Amino acid sequence: MSHRPRNPLTLLSVSTILVAVKPIRADHGAAWFLDDAAGVALEWAVRQRETARAARVVAVAAAPGSCAPSLRQALAVGADEAFVIRRPSDGDVRLTSRLLAAAAQHLGASLVACGYESMDRASGLAPAAIAAHLGWSIMARLREAELRDTRIVGLRDVGVATQQLSAVLPAVLSFTGGWIVPRFPKMGDLLRNRNRKVTEWRPDMIGASDACPPAARLIRTLPVPTRRSTTRVLGLEDGVDALLALVGNTGTADG
Amino acid sequence: MAKHVMSEVTVIGFGYPEARNLLTLLGAGIGPATLVALGATARDIVEPPDRTVAEVFAVAGDQLATDPNALAGLIEQLVGSSRVIVLGSAQASRDLAGALAVRRDAAPVWSVTEVRRTELGYECDRPGDGGHRRETYILPASGMAIILGRPSTKRLRTDAPTLPTVQEVTLPESARPGPSIATVAAQVAGGRSLTAARIVLAVGRGIGGPEHVPLFRDLADRLGAALGATRAVVDAGWLSFAHQIGQTGAWVAPEMYLGFGVSGAMQHLAGLGGARMIIAVNTDPEAPLCRLADVVVLADAVTVAERLVEQLGAVVPLPRIRQETM
């Protein structure tokens, strides 16, 4: 089955880690939900479609189990379609990125938008790894971005400056939080999508292998001794004096 | 490119200071490593590293931080058959690591505090459970692995290492140009890198609101500190992501960390593992950060900051960042 977009923009919102580790939220009655970082990317993509800069937004998760409820949340927020790639439970970012890159090619996408971390257990490598699979440009940790014809222009804060990045499509983007605020799905949209079908793919259905290359293996976990045995507790006046003395004894030259 | 020795471990930093700092991650059983300083020339490498290295490369090029795929192609040549690649944790390093992981099918491990070689193979440690546990991983028996290291204030004592000859390499132009990059807003003149700062001043939601951020920015300037923030502050839009400390932000290793109105969520504490002294300013003595701190000032964060600014005296006002919009 081939899914050809009417427009070259497709969002791949992937939340494998979120789906795998988030607990059931009893107050929402949902076993799965989108993580915040992926929510920012989804919000950005939906805005592009709403402003006619994109024709279709597709949410895709690579997950070891069925996570249809979280994908239905993406649909309620505004994604046009949603897919789950069933992946083995082991494997690392190399497998995740391989599956998502295959999905991008299968869908004919020319833009992949991601949260800046989380989908691969917070290594922050997945966006660049997806770009490497596809041979596309990577623009990571953007606070916002704008489609300008065949280019994507984004702003990124790097602590000592704000950078503007510009690349020709296709490209992979990742977004940080704080600037683009994800919307809450409306109750009507949640109800409308609650039974909507979320298609599941096996990796071979999108031309990808689910082979897991050898990964680093956890062999030991030990408690770390308590860091402090005593704590000085001070009030306002003594505290200010103590802070001034402590700061005076600490060099300020950057290491 | 000069023919080079094949070290089992290659350490790659964006700039020579980062590369040198990353050497502190190398523990027992690891021989001399290859050192690669990106964005550096031989003239930048004047101080010998704190640990004996096999060779040093200085890599120059226009697209070092914007085109990880092109950079990864060059790095593949430099690392040769190295088993372990050690990188930092800033964005450019993560982008490069992602590209290398795919190109070389290399197993990644991140947030690493030490890597060593034992009879079992290469092992590395990293914090787990919000810093309450130390996890040890063993790298795959064959193939390459990529280690993303945390910054460290650890100082090495070595037997007077000498600086080997620095080989200069230039990144060739990519067949497909990566993104262009331009600085569009100069940040505060005194803006400091979180990961390299000796003092970090972090703010949490306990400072009350975004209207108080300038006060703490001013205080950070006066203290010569880098300004950090919790994820809640960043998510609320009070400060940009570049200020975020924690599991999903910067990992810091300052001599002194000052947390104003920071409760100490596990997400944030995960980024403080390298701090030598922790000071909490908070009205809640039960806040997790207070239980971890060396010094707790039980007082309103804004009041303490105002007192400190008053006591520290006037400094030349610094230009503030312009809020760029698209």
C-alpha cells in the first residue's frame, strides 16, 4: 500500500519511548499519551497545514506494542493519519531511526519533524540518525521554523546567541519546548477519533528490516552513596552573608 | 591526510578545550587515545592534554556544526578502526553521533561518566534513576561504540605528558550542502556556556514569574555565573531551551551550583551530577534540592537575589538578547 501525500510535507511524530514508559493516566482514562516534545513537533506541523503550507500531516510511532490511543490523541490534535510500526522491544536508536526513515520514504515525505529527545530514551541522537539514513539535512533543537517555498528556515538558541538556520528540503527538524505551545485536543475531536483505525505496519511492509544490531548491555546497577551527610540551613540574613562569602571563594573564570 | 596510528579509543571535541576535558572520562585499562579537536587549528593547541595521547588532529571547515553527515565522513577516516568514539553532549556532538551511529552501525551510550577496559571488554558508567544509582554497561564485543560523555571538573594527574605533533585536516566541501547558519541575535555579552561554567545560577518556578528573570540574569552577570533553568521554566517560555539543565537539557559540572526557587525534580537533578557544591534558596525545606544541598537558605528566592545584587554593587549593564521572531 502506498501513501502519496498531496503536498511534500509530512510529519513523522514518533514517541516510542513515551509509549513504552508512560504510565496509565487514570484521570484521562488513556493507557498511552503523546510526550510533550513530540507534541511540540506535531503542533508545528498542524499549524503548517492550517496555514496551507502543508497538505497532510501524518503521525508515526515505532513502538514494540500497540499504542493506538496515543496516535488517536495525535489525530484529535490535528494529524490527518496515524501509523504504528511494530518493532522489537530491544534495539537502540539505530533501529528506531531506520524504521522512521523507511516510513518517511514509504509515505513520500520531504520533511520529518521530531521532538528533540525522548523517542529514543533521551539520547537526542534520533533526528540526526534519521537524517543520516535519508541523506537529508538536519536542523536540531529549533524553537520555531518556517517553510519558505523549497526551504525551511529555523531559529535556535545556543545560550550565547540565537542562530538562524536555513536548508533546502528535504530535511529533518527537531523542536524544543517553550516557544511553540501544543494545543489540548478538544473533547469533540477526542470522541470523534476514539475508535478511529490506526494502521499497524510490520517493518517489512515499509521495506525495512527489524534486525537489531548489538547494543550496549546493562550489566550492573549500584546505589550511589548519599551525596551529603550534613546540610547547613540558614535564614535570610545569614544566608545572604554566607552566599557572598562562598561566591567570593569561588573563581568565576570559565573552565 | 597523514597516515596515523590506530588507537582503540578516539576522543572528539568541538574545540580543543572540550576534547581535552573529555579525556577525563577515560579510566583504567585504556591506552593512549587519538584526540580530534574540531574547529581548531594547530595554533589553538598550545597546552598539552592532561593525559598522554597517541596523536592529535585539528579539523577546520565551514560546516563542522551544520552538516554532521559530511563531518561524519571525515571522522570515519580519522577514527580508522577505533573501537570506542568519545564525544561531548552538546547538540553538534549529538548530531555527529547520530550520523556516525548509522554510518558505522555503532552502538551509542550517553550520559557517560567513565569508560574503562576490563577483562570483559569496554565498560562504561552512567547515572540512573535520577542520579541515585550508577548503571554499568558493557559495549558490544565487536564493532564500534559511541560514548556521549558528561562534562567533568575532574582533574587528571599525569606523568608530564608532552604535546604530540598536531596534524591539521580540513573538512572537504559536502556534495550536498547542509543548512546555512547565521547568528541573528547577539546574546548578552556576558553569556556563558553552562557546561563550562564554574558557577551556575539556576532558576525554577519558585522565582514567581518571568518578570523576575532579569533580576536573576543580572545576578548571574555579577557573579560571573552561567544562567540555568529548570524544564518547567523553559516550558513556560520564561527562558529559552539553551538554559535548560537536566536529563533533557545541559549536564553541568560547576564548582558551585545555586538553585533559586528550584524544587529539584528528578529531571533537573539528573543534570547536576558534576556539581561540587550545591546551594538551594527556597522557602520549602522539604524540596528535594534542599535535601541534596550543602547549604540551604530558607528564604524567598527573589528577596535573596535582590539582597545579593545590592551587596555586590553596580556593574556595567549588559545588552539583553533581542527576541527574534520569524
